[in-house]
Amino acid sequence: MSPTVWFLTGNAGKLVEATEHLSHLGYVVKQLVVEGNQLYEPQAETLEIVAKSKISQALQHLPDEFAKDDMILVEDAGLFVSALDGFPGIYSSYVHSTIGNLGIIRLLNHLETEDTVSSASLRAAHFKAVAAIWRDGEILIGEGICPGHIALEPMGGSGFGFDPIFIPYDLDKDLQPLSAGNYGEHSTHGKTFGGVDLATKIKFSHRTRALQNLFNQLPSA
Ligand code: ITT
């Protein structure tokens, strides 16, 4: 029987995406719920530190059904806007729940009137995800990046978080991201992550890349 991957997350969107990806690799994914929602997310300098802190907390809240070969998965992600020196980055959760998608767009529109840089480079951004698994006392880390740019206005009602304002760059035939302005075999045709279906987002996403990077380090299930 395949080991269960217990994903410690309170974010339903992240759970759906990870489940979709890992079920194709033969894993069963279950949400690891911390009772009373007492999960503490440190305001650390890197996503790696946050991910490791989540693993230590998960170890204190293992469910009774946790079997010897099971794994704990945590993942921390953020949106990094180049013209804002990587903001909101590690503050993504807080920024999304305060100024939201429109706040990011307003910040960029404000810069645009003051700056001479072209609009396309001004709006460059990337998502980064760091995923970590704990298995039998060992921690492995995987990282994934999805480059793209911020839309002029929110578009599309799918996904979660910053999905409605993020347009990924096209991918080549090997699913590798191209740089700004290059057309590739895989494209959202200017649609944001909020305007495409789950299968399409997964093809481009930082989360998929982090999970691929991580699970490539393990023998297959
Ligand atoms: P956890 O319980 O797993 O910590 P979270 O919602 O706090 O879930 P993260 O810290 O990983 O998630 O991500 C911070 C924020 O970044 C998140 O709340 C979203 O607003 C945004 N975000 C992360 N991944 C995203 C994605 O794939 N698409 C859109 N927004 C994303």
C-alpha cells in the first residue's frame, strides 16, 4: 500500500493542487489538521525557515492513524514582485488579507506613473514555493519557481490568493519557462491563474515544480 502524505496546511487551494499532483505519483494525500488551529507561522526571513518550523509543529500533532511509512508535507509559498524588491514575498499571506490583489495593482500603477521603466518589466513577478517532507526522521526540501507578470486588473474567478492577478510566462515543449515576451508551446494566452482550470495551473505552477523537485529525491511509490 502507498504511504500517506499528510499535508499540514489550512489552505484548501494548496491542498487541492498538491493532491492533484501527488495522486498521479501514486500517493494518497490527507490534510493534517492541527486542533484548534494553533499552527504558528514564524515571520522568518526565508520560506525554508517557515517550512521547517511547520514540520516541527506537525510532529507534535500527528494523527492516531499516522503509519510508520507515512510522510508529513508542508509547503510555503509567496509572490515576489520585482519592482517592489520582492514584496510581498514572505509577507504574502498578510498582504493578501490586508491590501489584497487590488492593493498590489495599485502599488504598481503608482510606480508606473513615476518610473521610466517599461510597463512589462515593471510588472515582472514570480511565485516561489518551498516544499518539505519529513519521512522517518529525515527532512527533504524542494523548491519551485513560476515566473510571469502582474496583470493590469484582476481577471478570472478560479484558484485562490493572488491567482487572479498573476499571468505566467509561456513554457517551451519541455515545460520549461521562457522569458518575458517569448511565445512557447504552452501558454495561458494572457490569462491569469484565476482564468484557467486546475490542470492548466498545475502545468505552470511553482507548487508543482517544488513537489517535483522534492519527490524526485524519493524512490517512487
Ligand atoms: P498554509 O496553511 O499552508 O501556511 P497559507 O495560505 O498561509 O497556507 P502560504 O503561506 O504558503 O499559504 O502562502 C502565502 C500566501 O501567498 C497565500 O495565502 C496566498 O495568498 C499566496 N499564494 C501562495 N501560493 C499561491 C498560489 O499558488 N496562487 C495564488 N496565491 C498564492
